[in-house]
Amino acid sequence: MTLHSRSPQTPAGPNRRRVVQGLFGVGAAALAMPALAACGGGAASDPKTVTFGSNGADATPKKAYAAVTNAFEKDSKLTVKTNTVDHDTFQKSISTYLQGTPDDVFTWFAGYRMQYFAKKGLASPIDEVWDKIGAGYSDAAKQLSKGQDGKYYFVPLYNYPWAVFYRKSVFQKYGYQIPTTWSQFTALAKQMKKDGLSPIASGYGGGDNWTVLGTFDYLNLRANGYDFHMSLMRGQVSWTDKRAVKTIDLWREITPYYQTSAGGRSWQDAAQSLLDKKSGMAIIGLFLGQQVTDESLRSDIDFFPFPEIDPAYGQDTVEAPTDGFMLSRKPKNSAGATKFLEFLGSAQAEKLYMGVDPSNVAVNSGADTSSYNALQKKSAELIAGAKHITQFGDRDSDPGFISTVVEPGFAEWLNHPDDGSALLKKIESQRSRFFTA
């Protein structure tokens, strides 16, 4: 059984980078652009056709989006022309794509990522859509969908938590207990190593160094709290702050328990080692189980929240990246695109999507959750119980800064972990290039 690449949140998504130019100019994005534009929005306006730019190229999301668009076509009598591009190319090309002739509606991410393009005028406000769908969403979901100008620019579809995943049968075999504190977590990792397991599955080779952000985020959130973490992500405090130093110190404590040669392994390979019972734990998103088709295996997968470090913050924050849709700045079929977005924001659309892709949970509070598997139910409960919800390192910050400075810095440091002083000084030296006072 193998796993296939997907976003986390993606995750923002695999192999995303050299996007300083891609997201904030031209450069690499211009080179990647033809693959995205070729099927995109260059056609003449057709009142019966809505164009849809999708980053769901993997088999499961592609099938799930097809279920949604087919239902919309049946209900609306409109045709949806879908332009599906692999996640990596979509991300690298997005800025140039939006400045060209993009599709009417396109997939994207909540938070800073959405607000950036809204502020640049590369997306259209959709307040009229929210007049129709707003009753189905919580205040938190509404806030995630607004630009800095207070207008709506985003329709959420799903989110998914990051947590510490494991196989129940492995914990049962060795008598492991679920850790809730940092000391319990590190003690468990030590015991797993004695038992011949790789305690923490890890793969950040090639373009997968984005995966290490999940661990950094949780360490920082648990040690220093939500407010400091978001200030750090937004460039408002120094990376040499003693609190950031503390986070790196904590990270170094668990690096001896990482899977060997993690820098030369993909995240899919690392995840597979968990499924194959070679690794004991994996700090990863619910997308871990996207391609698991064996229900007996799925039922053996479980997770626990990242453990408490400072009791003042407990486990109050959950990383739950939210994916959804935006409206391009000059849609060719504005009326049709508006209808499409209203449908995409409905409980019906979420039920259709989640019925195909069980690695996510619906955001619309009216969505039918009766068919959720155990992991989805537990995920929904974890997210609903969070005091704070973060999106993920490269969604809560300037993506160019994260992708060209922070991620490669973390990956290099993990290969030879030290006190982190040189790492943090290097990151701090680049902060002013991306953030202005």
C-alpha cells in the first residue's frame, strides 16, 4: 500500500518552492506558468460555462471534486470546465496565473495566503455569496474567510488537523500509553527506540522540507503560546528572541528519535514506515490516510494531540489548515461563478466531497457527518474543542520567507542539530526583506 503526495496542508503542498519570485513576482513562476495557463481561462466568455482551476490532481481529490462539479452541473444546468494542475505547479504559478487569464473560480487556502491575493486585487470579494451561505458557518470560519478589508474572499470546503499519529496495534503490543506532557512524550520516544522502532517517522528530502513546519509550529505553540507564535509568523518579533531559542532547544531533544536519513526520504515514505509498523509515531496531518483503502488498516490508525509543554498553554491550539475556493479578479462568467461558489459553500457539496475523500472534515456546520469514519469524527472533535486554530507555518506567514529562508534552514539544521544560534541568526537576518514595520 502506498501513499501519494498531497497538500497539507499541505499542507501547502509538496516541493513548493523558489516562490519568492513565484508568489511575489515572476522568475520561477513564469517558467511554470504554461502548464497552468494552458487549460485555464483564455477562452471567450460563455454564459453557460464556469471555469474552475483545481490543484486536486491526485486521484482521490480529483474524484471528489468531480463528484461536486457533476452535482452542480445537474442542479444548475451550467457546465464546469475543470483545469486540474498538480499541487506543486499550481502553487509555484499562482501569482502569474492570477495576473493573466485565470479560471473563474480557483482552489486556494484560508489565512495569510488568501489575504495576500485579496490585498493585491487579484481576487474578487464575494460578500453576496456569504449572504446565501453564511448561516452554515461559525464565526471562526467566517473570520478565516475575510480579507484585511473585512470583505469575504474565500469559501471554505474542508480542514484537517495535524497531530501525532500512530497505529493502535503497535501501542497495544508494547503497552505504550498516550503521552499528554512533554516528559511523557520524550520518555515514550526513548522506549520506542529501545524496542527497535524508529520513534518518529520523518521525511523532508527534496521538496518535502515543508513537513517539518508542523513540528516547529506545535513546539512553539506549546512552549510559548498562540500570540507569540503568530507574532513570529507575521514578522513582528525577532527570530533570536529567547522564546524562539527555547523552541529550538526543545526540538533538539527529540532529534535523536527521528528516523535515520530523514533528509533523503519523502514524507510519503516516512508515512509508509508508520503504516508498516517500522516507526512508532508521525507528526503529520490527517492526509496521512488519504490513500488508505484497506478499512482494517484505517481502523488501526489513531492520533493524539501534540503534548503539553507549558501548562499555561496546555494543548489549546490545533493546526487545522483550511482549503477552499476564491473568485478571480475578472471572472468571464461572474453570475455562473457566483452560483458555483454558493453551491461549493453548501452542506450538500461538503457531503459529496467528504464522501469520496475521508481524509478531511467539513467546515459547514450543517454538513452531514453520519458517514464519517472514526478518524474524521475524532478530527472534528479536536478542531471544535480548540481555543485557537492555526493554519500552518507557511500559511500563517509570508510564503516566500518560509519557503526560501525558514524551511531550508530547518532542513539543514535537522541534518546536524546544534544549539540553533546560527540558524536563528540567519533567519533573523532575512526577516526585514519580507516584513516591513
